[in-house]
Amino acid sequence: MTVFEHLQGRQAQPHPFARTDRTPLGVWWWTTDRLLLGAVAALIGLGVMLSFAASPGAAARLHIHSPFYFAVRQCLFGALGAAILVSVSVLSPRGIRRLSAVVYLVSVLIMLALPLIGHAAKGGDRWISFGGFSLQPSEFMKPALIVLAGWMFSESQKGQGVPGIFIAFLLYAVPAFLLIRQPDFGQTLLITCAFGAAFFVAGVPMLWMAAMTGSAGVAFTLMLLTHGHSEKRLKTFFNADGQTGRQVDRAAEAIHHGALFGVGPGEGVFKRGVPEAHTDFIYSVAAEEYGLLFCLALIALFGFLVIRGLYRAMKLDDAYEQVAAAGLFVLVGLQALINVAVNLNIIPTKGMTLPFISYGGSSMLAMGLTMGMALALTRRRPRPLAPGFAATRAEP
């Protein structure tokens, strides 16, 4: 082979991630929304960074010898979550439906068995433990439910006799009942709001939406007032003397201490008194060490993720993909909103993680699954062309 032929052969091979790269990874890179992918990568990186700030205090409170025990595990969870995200995002919309059906079925079966095989923590039977790892099945059930509900809502619009709305409500009612039984009213509220958002995007009449909202409001009020643990939290929250509970009080002190620019990495003092600083109250750690401006940037990053995601979802032509993708982005945004609102004492305390930021294997892996599904549904795909055209064109 001559030198010219050798160079010609090298030029014929596309550079990795070049537009001419037709390998599965290359196609995935050029069809995935890279702004959304970058926002998720930034959140995972910030979560790892903040876990190094929160880990020493959490390890000391739990009498763990290694001060960075939780930070090291968060690095592992972040890598696994990213791997799940990429693996799921290469699937087709049909593949996402099939995966969601399997995840939903397995999650619901585990939730049914929790009274027998689960262990109680934070006032409810929500976890199963194996090999030193705790798994919360409801975290994985949430995105699967939204995808399946979006599918059923779209099927009901086709007018082919499929009772899609009835099936969607049945798919919602089963895990909602199981969550209430645990009890976990926060997750129940979250899936209700995300399910309602998918219902709204599907184009149901506003009268139905009003009826659903009113019924859900009455039901949640009755449940909160009749359950001792939740009733205690409500009374504490509305306590007129301002004593809202140790966790929220300490979190407020940490946020106030951080002021505008924070006290610096590793210099936080009040964070050591927050019992769940590495999980539910990681936002207060961020506020104390990095300040208000950092927290506003973090909130803006979540806002960008949701707004960009909803924009991409609304550009889709397929009803199932549109409804499911919108519901998934709303799910992530609502969870972030609830966590920040609890830290700021705007709503009663609820054990809910900040997506990609809080420590936790179940949360990180489930969020990787959620965003992997959302990215798969919003990927650019060839549009069908009219007869006589041999080339395909990617949708904008």
C-alpha cells in the first residue's frame, strides 16, 4: 500500500463524534439534546462536590470512621447513574415503553412485599436492604408510571376502543395506595402532581382537571389530619412561636450563616448540626459554604433543565412521546422544588432528595433512569418523507 492510499484510507474513517460517524455512539451523540445532557452532567458533578462538604459531619454523627465515606459512595452512585442514563437514552420510544412496563411491575411487586421484607425508617416501611445497600422501589416506580400513563393517554386519543384513561388511572391508583400504606405522603403528592401534568398535556377537558385537583386536595387533607406522624409535622410547621423543629431550625441557621457568598468550602459550622445534611438538607450545606448566589445558580440550572425539556417535549409530533417526556421533566422539577421549599421552611418537612445532588443510591440511579427516558423520548429522529424522496432529514 502506498503512502497516498494509506492516507486516503485514514481519511475515509470518520473521526469519533464527527457528524459522519454512524456508529451507535456517534448517532446517539448527534441526536441527543446536548444542552440537557450537559445540565445533567453539571448537576451530578455539583452533587459529588457537595457530598464532600456534607460527608465529614454526617460520618461523625453516625460514628463512621472514614470522614469521606458518603462522598466516595456518591462518586460511585454518580458514575452508575450516568451509565444508566446513557444506556437508557439510546433506546427507541417503543423500548422505553417496554422498559417502563418491566420497571413498574417489579417496583410495585416489591412495594407490595415491603411489609414482609422491608425495614422501617423515617416513619415508614419504604426500603429493602441487601449487601449493605438500601433500595427504595418507589423511586424507580415514578418515571415508569409517567411513561405508561403518557402511553395510555395517547392511546385513548386514537379512538380505537382502548380505555386508556381508565388504565392510566388504575396504573396511578395502585402505587398511590401502596405509598399511602407505607406511609409516604410526599411521594404520593409528587406522583399525583406529575400524573396531573401528564393528564393536562394530554389535552383532557379542564372540568376533569378541576375535579381531579379538588378530589386530590380533599383526600390529602384528610390523610394528613388523620395520620399521627403527618399531623405532628403540620402542627410543628404552623407553630406560632417559630420553633419549626430541629432539622429546619439548623438548616435555617446554616443558610443564614452562608449569606451572599458563603463561608468557603469545608468551612461550614452549622451544617454539622443538621441531621440529614447529606441527603434531604444538602441545600442548606450548599447555602452555608457557597452562599446565596451559588444556590440561585443551582436553582437556575434546574429551571433550565425543566424549561428546555418541556420545550423539546412540546416540539414532538407523537402524542405518547410528548406527554411522557413532559411528565418526566415535570417530575424532576417538582421534586427539586419540594426539596428547596422544605429547606427554606416554605412547606412542612418532607424527606425528599434534591435530584442528582443529595446523597443516595436509589435517588441517583432512579434519576439516571428518569433522565435517560426523557432524553430518549426527545432525541431527534428522521421524519417520514413523501414518496420519491430517497434521503431522510432529522427533525429540528
